[in-house]
Amino acid sequence: MSVIYLLLTLSILVAIIFFIAFIYSVKRGQYDDSYTPSVRMLFDDELVKTPSKESKETN
């Protein structure tokens, strides 16, 4: 039974350490995306699908 308490304590300690590391990395800007905004204007035309003139004339 004491092994369960030991493992439970260790697992909670490891979870807290990973949570602190995650919060630290978010505050330091590790997950900020600095690449996508610079190339977004290059791909804007591909996102907008406009119907062609031929399909409008056939309707």
C-alpha cells in the first residue's frame, strides 16, 4: 500500500513540474507564431473560391 502512495505522490509531482514548464514556455513566447502572419497574404487568394464566369452564364 505504501508503494501506491509513493507512486501517487511522484506522479502528482511530475505533473506539477510539467505544468510549470508549460506555463513558463507560454510566458516566454515559445508558442507564438511569427511565421504565418508574414506569409498569410501570399495565400489569401487560394482561400477565396469565386465562381467562374462560365458557371454563371450557364445558369
